[in-house]
Amino acid sequence: MKPNYFMEIILPDNYHIRDFLAFHHRDEKGVSEIVQQSQVKKGIVWHGIPALLTVSMEEKLAKVQLDIDGDSTLHLRNSLSLLASHMLGLLQPIEIFESQYQKDPVIGRLISQQAGLRVYQSATPFEALSWAIMGQQISVSAAISIRRRFIQAIGVKHTSGLMCHPTYKEVIQCTEQDLCQCGFSMSKAKALLNVCRLIDLGELNLSIENAEDKIKSLTENLLAIKGIGIWTVNYTLLRGFNYLNGSLHSDVAVRRNLQRLLKQENKVNAEQAEKWLADFSPWKALVAAHLWRQQSSSGY
């Protein structure tokens, strides 16, 4: 198959290639993503059409190609370059953060050990939000299982055989019972369907710039939806919008690894974590990612 489009992106010297691959290899059954050696294949919906995105990682270089079902005129260079840079986490100014905190007495050593750490992005904000809703108050393995069934039941298939993550247009056609059959709780099913309805009505816009006023407005709109709390919003912002200042103080893994970092005997509660993270604004979520990375290469 000849790709509709191909491009190369230069990577920073300390780019974490293995972590990027591990993030996309969370579901080893490979329904919508396949990781083989140093290559990721992912089914995506490109301008409404199923497509296969392939990212081949080499030292200091990412080779990106796109295979689109049907109309091959939709291979806009700028759009593909932006998508690839977004998913690779290259839109995050982590160098500023690292230069500011690499000598910090508390997190400086951690940052030096994990220099170059970025938060790899979902292909779309809707995918990030869907994942965050699924992952509320359950284990990562359970969320992966739900995600797999969700994609299999509702997603569209590319000619390569890989499924594409559903867009809101597919999800809005489902019932609450359809989502529950995928493993959603009723409250999560209602929340995701309400998201889709609001997008369809033009009352919720996930295509926003990473600017504080836009982020604040989106946060308020999402929190107004029953079943969506502050963890879900801040995780979505981190994973779908490259927003590095959301506070993930309620995250169990963040609190557990903060306890480890501080060498504290007692468990860190959400209030303590929130207060501690606040000192690192506007990088609170990136600090949380560094805490996550202490225990997992794919769970941040």
C-alpha cells in the first residue's frame, strides 16, 4: 500500500522513544494500535475517513506516514505535521521546566534522571476525554479492557484491519445500554453521551487553543456535566490538550509516588498533594507525570 502522505520529524536528543512506544502498547491485543519493534500503527479518523497512521521511530527521527481509505486528497501537510507533533508531545516546552527545576532540592534529582520526559497525547481531545471517563476510579487494566470493547463495538475499521477510535458522531448513535455492554457503568455512559450531545449541539467545543482563558471555560463546561469531576478534566487536559498545569492531586498513583519521593512514612492525602503541587505552577501536571514515571513507562 502506497501511503497517501509521508514526512519526517526530527526528535530532541533526549526523546524517550521507549516510553512513546510503551504508551501505545498498553493494550497488547492491538485492536486499534499495534506496536512492533520501533513502530506504532494506529487507526484514526482523518477528516471523517478511516486512516492508518504509522510512526516509525529511529534515533532522533520519527517517520510518519498516513494511509487514507478512499479520498486521497485529504493529506494536508500542515494538519499531519501538527497531529504528529501533538501525539509525540513535541508541543510541550519542557526545556523551560527542566532548566527551572533541575537544581530543585526536592524534585531536581528526579527531573535529571528523567530529563526529556513528555506526556504523549491522544490523537484527539475526544479520545482523551473518553479515556479519562472510562478510567475514573478503576484500574488501568480494567479501563484498557473497556476501551478495547468500546472501540470494537462502535469504532470504524480501516482497510488494514485496525479499528479507529470512535468519534462523537459514532458514540451519539449509541444508547446507555450499548455503552454498558462495553463495560461502562451507567453514570459513565450517561456522562459520555451527554458530552457527545453537547458537542453535537455546539455547546461544547473540544477544539480549543491551549490558553488559560479557553482552558478555564472548557473546565467549567465539563464540570457542569454530571459524572465528570476535576480529575477527569485535568487528565483530559493533560492527555489531549498538552496542558501542563492541571492539578492531579486526587490521583492515587501521584500521591503514592509523592510519598515515596518525600520519604514520608504516612500516606499523602489529596489535600496535601494539592498544596505541594501548587508550588510548581504552571507545571503541576508535568510534575505529576514525573511522579507517575517513577513506577511505569506507560502509565503517565
